[in-house]
Amino acid sequence: MVRRTSGQAAHSTDPSTGQVVQGGKNLYGYAIGILMLEARFPRIPGDMGNAHTFPFPVLYHIVRGASPDRVVRRPDVQLLRHFIAGARDLEAAGVRAVTTNCGFLIRYQAELARAVGIPVFTSSLLQVPLLLRMLAPGRSVGIITIDAGSLTASDLAQAGITPEMPVHVEGVENDEHFADAILNDRSTLDVERCAQEHERAARRLLDAHPDIGAFVLECTNMPPYALRIQAATDLPVFDIVTLTNWVHAALVREPFGGRL
């Protein structure tokens, strides 16, 4: 079955199948588009900004002027129009869903979703209400964020996290390395120090709230340390990568194999 797209384009024949296919886009093969902050800190595998993080192609759009500090600690509503323009550019290029590389962009979830005709998922925090439904009564979700002081009740509400939901937030802003490297856009990153800081944050949460049944990593630069957290706590760890993989699986279905 050929999926039709908007716009005028000539028909052509795919020599491998003999099918007649329809054009209308500039690029093909990218189901996921990512709105990127403008930053220069290292992006290791697992980070949204490292294309090796995903087992499928992704298409990036850098939002100029959107520094980590300007998005997280000094939110500037003037940036919204640039994120909307970027989402529309990605949609026009042919992606089928748009995400972002900062969990604090949950602040723009509603506006970005209204601005385009394809799914938008701005933050890993969107998974929290689903996870609470998955967990037994009396269990809670632990959220690890890059800056707990900047993550407001309004931000959580944008993700569908209401006040009665059992969630606990722990930040890494008081540790020495990770938050400084990301928010201040440093040129070097000590990966082991970052891993230790994330492990300590998870342990602090679990010590204070033994009822935690799963973790969600708010920051899109945190997935490289998810395995370390899981090894230390033996709990499920969700992040923007798990969410992106889930959305991609729905967009690009594959045939089932095997025999009856």
C-alpha cells in the first residue's frame, strides 16, 4: 500500500518492486524529527543529540538561540515561535512525529501539538501517568531531573501529572559535574562522574521513598546513565529514548515473522 502525501509530484517506478510510488516530500526514511537546543557540550551515545542512540534514522532541527540555560532556568517565551517554526519545518520535510531534546520543553507541549498535524511528544514526563497506571496501588514514580528547583507544578501538569499522583522529584543540580556541564554548555564531560551522580540521585530517591516502582529521567541527556541507575536499584528506568522508540514502533510497523 502506498501512503499518499500532500503536494504535487510526478509518479516514478521503484525498480526493486515495480510499484508506482508517490512523491511530495524532500526527504524520505525519517519518521522521527528532533528539535534540538543550540549547545556544544559532548553528546555521547544515549544522548538525543547522538544519532547512534537510535536504531533508525532521525532528522534534526537546531533551534538557534535556545540554550540549555535559556530553556531550563531562564525560560524565554519568545523561543516558542522558533520551536513552532522548527516543528513545522520538520513536518514539511516529511517526518511523522516530532520530539525535543529537553524535557523542560513540556512547557510548550500544547502549543507545539496544535501547530502541526503530526504527533508531538516534548518530554519523557509524558510517560508518568501511564507508568502509574501500570504500577500496583501504593507505588510511586521517581523523577530525576537536571534541576528540581526549575521543575514546577505547572510543568508537571503539562505532562498530565496531577497533584494527587504519587511522584517524587530529585534533582542533580547540587552535584558538581553533570548539571554544570549541560546547563553551562561546557566542552568536556566526565562520563563516570555523571554516572555516579545519577546513581546517587536514584539512591537518594529510593531511600526517602521505598515505594518507588519506576524511575523517569526528565533530562534528555540522562539516558546514557539509565543502565547504571537500573543496576543500582533493580527498577525500570524510562526516559526520552524509551518514549521515542515506542512512538517510532507505532509509526513504522514491521511484519511479524515465525510460523504457526
